Amino acid sequence: MIRIENLHKSFGDLEVIKGIDLHVRPGEVVCIIGPSGSGKSTVLRCINRLEQPTSGRIIVDGHDVTDPKTNMNLVRAEATMVFQQFNLFPHMTVLHNVTLGPVKVRGMDSAQAEKLGLELLAKVGLAEKAHNYPEQLSGGQKQRVAIARALALQPKVILFDEPTSALDPELVGEVLEVMKQLAREGMTMVVVTHEMGFAKEVADRVIFIDGGRIQEEGAPETFFANPQNPRLRDFLGKVIAH
Amino acid sequence: MAFQFEPSVVLETFPMLLRGLKYTVAITIGGLAVGFVLGAIAGLMKISRNGFFRNLAGIYIETIRGTPMLVQAMFLYYGVPMASGVRIPPLVAGIIVIAVNSGAYIAEIVRGAIQSINPGQMEAGRSIGLTRTQTMRYIIWPQAFRRMIPPLGNQFIISLKDTSLLMVIGVGELLRTGQEIVAVNFRAFEVYLAVGVVYLVMTLGIARALRALERHLRVVPGK
């Protein structure tokens, strides 16, 4: 589904990604953890080319993202993103937020898109908020709308960029619950997260990135129970102590 | 002879000013309509990824902002026909001057409003597969437009008042009409007072209309 080969990314003189290889299979849930500034969000943002990779190759659903000729609009609809700050469209109703992609990108007629939108809002538990505006929702509700907006494109993979990091602690659970349900239904997901519990429970594979490189990866059972890399041990020690 | 204020002259002056008012309103509306389109185009060019467009818009904005409108009007009306050999009717010249002049300021209003929108909005639009243009049209512009309204209101008021400068190129607008009335009745105090009142009524009207528009465009009523 996603194949990343020798990815490098620099911002000016600062090299944040120093050669990353990653392969995500269809239906797989991959969680990426690591300290702030380790480059984990940058990897995610290179996958749908919100950031232009400096070198290396990224293939998403058969499309070479690193080829400037690739039509990224189609790839982005197949590998859509859920943001830390939700980034809902504040001037549109919740339902309109969800239907915009299907109508403008997928060419769906608006009646069909509304039906789909209402189904998806029901799925994330927000059917009754369809005609509200984003500013009338809590953070957790906003993020669930953002997930519904992503699902509405019927994407092949969803990229989650720290989806619960901007939420009040009591609102984190409702968002993780929706993500767990997606994982059970077989959605391919790449999740940059600080939620170790979620990674442990849902991930097929956990990746630890530090200093712009993958330091360790593995199935969650061994990854958390028996970390090999000293940096990972140190990181897990700090995170779990909290 | 001591000065004697004659309120009745003020009242008598209003109907006579109507002739000039027509021109003032026509030039303001025509000039600002074209000026908004010019400003929107120049503002978008100013933030374009294309350096040529950016420079072109920059030259336009700096040239117009950096020269007095009175000079622009006289250059267009008296200067340009000497080179082109074609005289421009005063009304048309007036509309062009207001359009080109307000366009430069509106360009900066448009640019500022668009740049004030959180970059996450563009990223979210692109992430659901919208093109840059679609994202601009459906996501960025509607939000930016709301933020443009207060500074646009300022510009509309300034442009309305600036139409009075067009008397120097012989446009029979409000102030010039007042001047013509004074030439006959010598009641400068009353006539220019009346002229001022008419401008004030119009500028207050614009401010009100834009406040109403702003309320109307508020996403969630009452907030």
C-alpha cells in the first residue's frame, strides 16, 4: 500500500529525516512513536507530499509520490490525513465538511454524498450534529468529524498525525474508540501518536523513530515488553512513567 | 455686513445637489465594483507562486499607493490624451481613477485576509484531494472574505470621499455642483455645509450596510 525507500528530508540545513524505509501492507495498522522533533510527523507529511521529500522514493497505492508528474490530488484522496488540530472548515456545517470531498473530488452527486455523510457521522456517533458548525463542537467531536471527512473519500489508507494530542484528556477516549473500530474493520492506518495504550492494543506494528531514523520496529507485544534499542527503552521509560 | 446664517439656504441647497450626487454615486459604485475585481486579482497575484505575477502586482500596488490620486486623475485626463490623441469623457476617467486607485489598496486587504487564514486550512483542503484552486475557492476565500469586510468598509468610505477630488477634471460631482451653486448665490457656508452633510449621510450608510453584511455572514448567529 505504502512503500518508502531511503527517504531523506531537510529543512534548509537541518536534516530531519536521515534515510527511512517503511512498507505498509493493506489492512495494516502501523503506529509511529518517538520524541518531539524526531521527524515522525514529517514522514507522514511526505507520504501525501504536504512536504516535498528531499530524496528517496515513496509509492502510495502504485503511484510514485516523489515523481513531480504524479497527480497528487488523486493520491491525496486515497491517502487522506487527519490532523492534530482537526482543521475542519469553520464556515461549513459538519455535514458539508464531510460531503465536500465526495462531491468535488469523487464527483458524487450531492444527494448521494449527503446520504453517505449522514451514515458516516452516525458511525462516529455525531449524526445529530450534522447541521451544526465546527465551533459548536468539543475537540473530541471535531476530531470525529475529521475522521468522518476522511472516510467519506473512501480512501485506501488514512494518515493520522497525532490525532489526540490537542485534546483534553477526557476527550481522548472517544476518538481512540472510533479509530479502534476502523482498525477492526480493516482500514489501513498509519498513526503518529503518543498514546502507547492505543499502539499496544491496536497496532500490527510499532515503529520508533528518533533522530530522523527508524531505531526499532516490531509487533507491539515484543516491542513494548522487550525493547532492544536503549533510546527506545529510555523513551518508553519516560512516557510510561507519566 | 455681519455674517447671517440662513438655515433655509441649506435646505434649499439639497435638491440642487441631486444632480452632482448622481455622479458621485455612479463613480463610487462603478469605481469600487471594478476596483474590487482589480484588487482581488492583484491580491491573488501578490501571493502567487509565479514570481512574474508577484512582481507585476507589486509594481501596480506601489505605484498607485505612492502617488497622489489627484496626480493620477490629472495625468489620465489631461496627460494621457496628449499621447494617445483620444479624449476620455470625465465620468469614464473618474471611474477609472477610482477603480485603479482603490484596487491597489483592496489588493493589500485581500492579500492580508488570505494570509491570515490558518495554513492548516489549505493543508486540509489539499489532503482531501482538492486542487489548490478549489481549496482557494471553497475553503480559503469564503473565510478570508469575511475578514475583508471591515477594512473594505474603510476603503469604500475613503473612495467615496475621494470622488470629490475629481472636480479638478471637470466631473460634475457633488462638490463641484456645490461650488457652482456658491458661484451663483455666494452662500459658501450653507452650501458647503449641505455638501458635507450629504457625504456624511452616505458614509454612515456604507458603514451600516457593511456591519449588516458582516452580521449576515457570521457562521453561528449571535456569536
